Amino acid sequence: MTVSMFKFSKEWWKSGREERKQILSRLNEVEKEFSNKLVSLKRFISLRYDGDIIYWTCDYNTTPLNDFRYSLLSVSNSYLEEKVSFFSVFKPSPYTMGGNKDLSSFLKIPPLKYFVAYPMKKSPEWYLLPFEERRDIMAEHINIAKNHPDNEGIRSYTTYSFGIGDYEFVVIYEIPDLYKWTNVVEKLREAKARKWITLEEPILVGELGDLDIFVK
């Protein structure tokens, strides 16, 4: 799985509308091509000041993930730059029963309006706790989220990047309502598990939108 945030250069905004339309058409063509090659491809317009487009791509093979990223860059006439990229893998959580077995059909469902992704790292002390204690701490965290009245409709995915990324996890959320989402996150700050979190930034936030916004 890869989450990449791209930003258009200053030169992009100085270029003519027709040139921008042509390049956006090429980006759309790349998206269309890879939507049939990847398990899942979802695009969001970034709500951060330092990004414009966020792509969330998933596949069982790393090669098409890279092919997609470099295809985007190759058709952008050097106007597009990748600012942030998270790479991680799906696997069942050791703290919950079952877990994700085959995400292909689940990830193919239409995206919700908002998207949030951020990396996470825990302190070494966390991993030195007995497993049973860690499981109980995470159970509290999970129950707070599940039982919050504003949690309805939120999709969450915890992916893992031990040894393949600078962080240990990449947490993904698809969200119908940002206001309700902030209420859930604020309540989760009270969970005991927060004690061992050392890093969880940058947070990438995007919303569904058409590329035509970059021609206005």
C-alpha cells in the first residue's frame, strides 16, 4: 500500500489554462489505466497547504504501485512533485480476533468524502510490556472508538511498516464527516495507549474532488 501526496510547482500556476487542461487530461488517463491494474486506487484533493493531490493505492505487488507514481510524474511536464509518501502492508492486528483476510473487495467500494492518513511510531517501552497487557490497553482504545456516537460510518485500516518505512504503522481512515471525526479523535486522546505514542505526523487530509479544480 502506498499513500502519496503531490504538489504542483509555482510554475504550474503561471502556465496557461489550456496547458494545464492537457496535463490534467494525461493524469486522468494514467488514473484510468491503473484503476484496472491495481487492487484499489483512490484520489483525493489535499486539504493541507503543502499538498494538492493525495493518491491511496493498494496492490499485492509493489511494482504497479511504483509504475503508477512514476507514470504520474512522467506526464506532468515537471509540474508535479511528490512531497510525502507512506509505504506499508496490510496484515491482521495481533490485538484483535480475525482481522483483514482479503481486502480486495472491501477496498473496491466507493470512497467516502474525506480521507486521513498518518504514520505512527511507539516507544521501545511499549514493546517491552507483556503481550497480555498490550492487548488490554489496545482493547480499551478500540472500544472507545467503536462506542463513540460519532464513529458511525468511519472506515479504519491499520497498516504496518516495520523495517520498510521510517515509522511502524500507517493508519488510514475514510470519513463521512470531519466534524464528527474530530470528536472521536479528541476522545481517543484519553485512552491509555496514548502514553506510548512518540510520533504521528504528518497527517495527510483530503476530500473527494475533480482535478478540474487545478485549472481555475
